Amino acid sequence: MVDLIPDDPVIIAIVLILLAIIFFSYLLLRKTILEFRDGMRGNQ
């Protein structure tokens, strides 16, 4: 498992940034979908 981690800090930074983008995109989509569902039900 340790061999899979690259020694290059640039690669590590890129992977962390990509994971952060995916995570925040998921949170934003989830929040939008939940608000949309509440709006369809008529809840304010």
C-alpha cells in the first residue's frame, strides 16, 4: 500500500485538489437536489 503513494508532492497536491473538487461537487449537488425535492412538495 505504501508503494502506491507517489513521492512527488505535485502529484499528491493534484490528487488532493481533485478529491476536494469531487467532494464539494457532491455536497452542492446533494443540497440542490434536496432543496428541489422540498420545493416540489410545496414546502418553503
